[in-house]
Amino acid sequence: MNIITSVRLQRMIGFLVLLILLSAAVLLSLMIGAKPLPIGVVWDALFAPTNSYDDTIIQNSRIPRTLIALAVGPAFGLAGALIQALTRNPLADPGILGVNAGAAFAVALAVGIFSVTTMSGYVWFALLGAFVATIAVYVISGGAGKKTPTPVQITLAGVALGAALSGITTALTLMNSGAFTRMLNWNVGTLARRSLDDLWSVLPILVVGALLAFVAAPALNAIAYGDDRASSLGVNVGTTRTISLLSITLLAGGGTALAGPIGFIGLMVPHCVRWFIGPDQPWIFLYSLVAAPILLILSDIIGRVVLAPTEVPVGIITGLIGAPILLILVRRRKVSGL
């Protein structure tokens, strides 16, 4: 067995392990909450429901939020992997680069000014906000000129734009608090109080975004060596960037519209995945697709029980987990390469 075959086999085994862990996380999500339920009750609720109180909890609350996590987690994970590959910055993510803040700002405008209250209504505002923020960061960092902006320039531009948009979003919320009553938890990121109808309205957008991410993945391996080297290898850098930006818009915008601006998922997952499998973008994307919902589901479970019977929004839990991990990444002498 040669080295390439051995590495591929190890990666496949690792992916199967992640699938098993994801299945376990889904089962725990259905079992654990303010009222813990045994696996037998969960099984009956799924395959032999009797309209009991426990069945109602599982079908109306835990199943929707688990399925939403299975959609939103991969969206943020893939968006983070895309941004890290595109900017050649292993510490970039939709939150740090202001993409989530752009989507949240657009949703705030939709709710506060245009009185949009339905998912099917403000998802388009979220997509537009994510797209404008992505383009704005690239332009502000110098991408409109002849020189390609450095990862540091893009990161600084993203942080600055994200902070500005977050401040404006907060001001809009305070100016019209009545309109934002049902958006309070959404502002910090939550999987609760969302219906399957909300999921179905956003899912096609997320699926298209994911497919575009995997279309761009092979070319991003070459772009990691620089634009000139990628061009010499036959990669159309402009087309790859366009596909990547469109994918980031659909994934980050759709995910934010559905669950709010959940941070750190897009940073932690692709970066940690790269420790194990190296700088191979298709495999990073594939692993992120599965590892991100595992982290999101486990964070949501922690939020349900840490202050039970009160629930802590999952966006707060991912922040509490992500902040120390970010500090560890910053203090490492050598971050995982792209």
C-alpha cells in the first residue's frame, strides 16, 4: 500500500468516525433537554407516536431544532472553510470578516424599517447583506486595485466593517424595540422557536451554496500557492473567486437568516479539521460538512441544560467555547497551514 492510498484510507476512516459521532449527537439532541427522555420514548415518538406530551416535545421542538442544526452547521462550517481558503488566512471566518454582521444588519433593516417578519421575507435581505459585506470587505482591503490584498488587510477590514454594522444593528434594535421583540434570541443565535417551514424555505439556498463550495474546492488548492502559480496551473482565478463569493453569500446569508449570527463555528471547525488532514480543500470541506453540525448540536445541548429550565441561546455557548479556542490558536507558534 503506497503513501497516497494510506492517507486516503485514513481520511475515509476519519470521515466515518465523524458520521458516527454526528449520529450520536443527533440522538442526544432528541433525548436531552429541560425534560430528559429515554431512548425508548424517542423511538416511539419517531416511529409510533401517540400524541403524548413527550411526543409533542420531540416532534414540535427537538426534531425541528436538530434538523435546523444539521442545515445551519454545515453552512457556517463550509463558509468558514471557503473564506479561509480564499483569503489564505487560517483564522478567518464569516463572523471575523463581517459577513454575518452584514446579513444581520440587512435583516434588522427588513424588520425595523420594512416590517418584514417572515423567514421567506427576510432571507433575501440576509443574502443581500452577506453579499454586500463580502464585496465591501474585499474592496476596503484593497481588492479593487491591481494588487491582491493580504490576509491581514482582509481580516482588519472585516473586523472593522463587522463592528460598524453590529453597532448600527444594535442602534436600530434600541430605536424600535417593539419590532425586535421576537428577534432578541435571533440576534445572539438560536435554534429554538423555529419551525420546519422556516427550514424548508432556506434549505434550497444552503444546498446550492454547498454544491458551489465543492465545485470551487479543487481550484482553491492551487490558489493557496498564489494567484500567479494557480493561473500557471490552468486555474481560472477570477471564476473561482466568483463561485466562492457566491457560495459564501448563500451559506452565510442563509444560515444567518435561519438561526442568527452564530459565531466561531466557521472559524473553529475548518481550522481544527486542517490539523488532522492537512491543506487539502475538498477533504477540509467534506470534514467541515460533518464536524460543524456536531459542534453546533453539542453546543445547543449544553445551552439547554447548563441553566435549566432556562435555555441559553446556542450563539452564546459557541462564543464561550470559541473565545478560549481562538486565544489558543493565536498563541500557537504555527497555525495550521493552508
